[in-house]
Amino acid sequence: MTCYHPLNTSLAPPPRFTYPFCYEPHPLALQAVAEVERYLMHWDHEPGRDQREGKMLGVLVVERTGGELGFLAAYSGLLDGRNDWPWFVPPVFDSQQPDGHFKQREREISELTVRIASLPSDSPEAVELKERRRLMSEELQMWLFRQYRLLNARSEERDVVEVWQDYHCSPSLRRKFPLPPGGTGDCCAPKLLQYAYRMGLRPVVMAEFWWGPSPKSEIRHHRQFYPACRGKCKPVLTWMLQGLDVDPNPETLGFEKLEIGVVYEDDALMVVEKPAGMLSVPGREESYSVATLIAAMRPGASVAHRLDMWTSGLMVVAKTAEAFSNLQQQFVHRSVRKRYMAVVEGTPDRPNHGEIRLPLFSDPLNRPRQTVDYRRGKTAVTAYELLGPHAKGTLVALYPHTGRTHQLRMHCAHPNGLGCPIVGDELYGHQPLLPPGHGQRLLLHAEQLWLLHPTDGRPLHFCSPCPF
């Protein structure tokens, strides 16, 4: 087993396997990662070297019969066009063999594309060839999916289509997600678990980390640990982890029942202060939120906008349907002015005042993460003001002119923005993978609001002192 590497350690294994979507790397995983890094430093094909983008890598600490601990290593997808580099585990299925069925059919489809390009686009022959190409592509993709036969810890085996459709089992989800996206099964975690099961190795802990330059569209930091992607890997790993004793999802363990403060109230609206760590509206795993508290306090009232769970500060609540409609229009037409305070890591190499314009697009396979996408993204604009040093970085005032998801977090973290993530940002910064609240919060606060009263139109200004 050239992919198995002994781990010389006195560390004790944890009682349960890693929950792959929200975790703090175990010391055994850190030791394995250090071994991978030492290997990469002396490898001619080091991920990130002579490449514009780096690569997601993963380690899986395993136990052999007799109790010996070792580790496996993997990279997501292809590396320099190959998926068979020695020292790393092989793919679940190797589709890259030049004489294999996949590559042969791929060449046939490419030849059709060349023929189509030589014909008038609306000619009968071109139309017929396009339809043939479409059918061939769909058939080949389905054939490929069926070759990915995934094991779980009970030694049960299912192909990736069966796994995907079982996970998305309700009729509405089945219509929305009929088939897995391309590349499902090629991420680090499925490769590692599949090899361990095939070789009779017991999985102990796992971790994934980025090595090399960040992609241009999303934010990845060299040597930073990341959770498994939810879009492709959540259905797959839900199957593959069956039979293992896995850590519970920290996000389902419940959160402290925090309270909100009332800054202002009249017959039409309320302005409240939301603490960090509280949802604005009920979520998938947690129902306790500003909205549910408000509904209990003031029946019929509704929150007029939202803040991220880990952002603190001012929120506006409408107490009547008329007020809600008016406030919604103010937000839609961007007449509500907002000022946020944030502490970012380090010192931005930017002018003291400026504006950031980066189009944001939700990553459909890794929600809620956002990407910068100049073709599909929606315009997002933020004015900023660097206010000076802070004990944890630099204090910044942020004035969003649009209200995109994670706009301020992305505009701070992205190299074409401030280039400095907000302190405590578990998605875009240099932080452990457990959510904020385990010793540190996101240092982002909605400090000021300017709006018009929804009934009489008078200007209102509210302020919530920054808590950091």
C-alpha cells in the first residue's frame, strides 16, 4: 500500500470520527498535514507551483489491524491533468485512461463539435448533429456516474446516482436535483474514505486544507483548513459515513438563547439590537431568532431586513403591514443608509477612503459561500473608511450601497477589495472551522441606520455603540 504512510505518534485517537462540515482539526490530523507539507516541499509537482491557482488537499488518519496509526493523502479533482500521482490515493474511478471508454467517447463528441462548427448553424445537418452530441453527452455522463460505486463503513456499495437521489428523496428536491453535478465523488473526502474502506483501514480523523494561490473567483488561504463542500459532498458523505461513530454537527447542538435590546419603538416600527450569534429569521437547524422573539413580543410585527447570524447591531421591525411595505420599498430603492463597523486582519494596503465594486454570485455547490463572478454576479458596492489600528487588526467603517449576501465579508477579504478578511470570519478568513462563538465572534457590527419614518416620512437616525 504505497498510499499508506505510517504516523509515528503518541497521540491518542479521538472517540469519534470528524464531522466533515464543521470541525476543529484534531492534533493527529495536524501531524499528518505536517507530513504532507514536508512531502510537497520536495515534490516537483507541488500543487500551486507554476500554477495560477492552488489545490484542495486532504488527510485521513487511519488505523490498521493491530492498532498502528497511519495516514492517507488526497487532492481534489485532477492535478496537472492527472489523477494517478503516486503517494496520493487513487480516484474512486479513473476516467482519464487514454484508451478507456470515457476518453474514447469524449473524443467522438469533440469531433462532432468540430463538424458542427464547419456548418451553417441552422442547417438540417447541424441541427441533427447537435442533437446527437447532446444525447451522447448525456449518455456518457450517466455512464460515468454509474462507475462511481461508493462504499460506506458497513461495506455496502451504491453508485453515486443512487446515493444522490436517495439523499434528495422528496419529489420537490428530486426535481431540483435530479442528478449529481459533474465531479461528484472526486473531492478529497470521498477519495480518502473509499480507499480506506477498500484496504480495510479504520478511519480515525480527517481534515482538508488549501495549498497554494487562491482562485480568482473565491477566497482560499494557503494552509487554511476548510470543511468538505456541501453541494457535492454532503449527499456523498452522508452515505459513506454510515457505520462510523461521527462527531455531532456543532450547528445542531443548540445556541445560547440570546436576547434583543429595543432602541426605539412607536406605533409603526421598532429598532432593535441583535447580538452576534443570533439568527435574524428561523434557519434549517434552529428556530430561535429575532423574528420569533418579535412575533412573541409584538404579534403581527415583522423584521424588515436581516443581518448575518454572527453580525451584531441594528435591525428594523415593522409593526403594521403598511409600515412593512413602506420599509421594504426603502430598502429596495436603497434609500436606507447603513454604517457598519468591522475589524479586519492586518492593515489594508489601500487609500484611507474608497469604494469597492465586486460582482457577487452564490456558489450553488457550496452555500452560503459567495464568489466573485464578472459574468453572472450581481453588482455589489461598498464605500469604506480606514479608521486606524485596533488591538486585533484595523478598524474600518463600511457603507454598503447594495445588500448582497456576505457583501461586506467578501469585499473585505477579496484581494480586489480590502484584501484583509474580517476578524472571526470562518468562511473567508484565517479561523478554525468551528462556527464563531467557540471563543471568538465575527467582528462586524451594524452601528448606524438612517431611514424615513414609514408613516409620516420624517428622517430617523439610530446608533448602536460598537461592542469591540
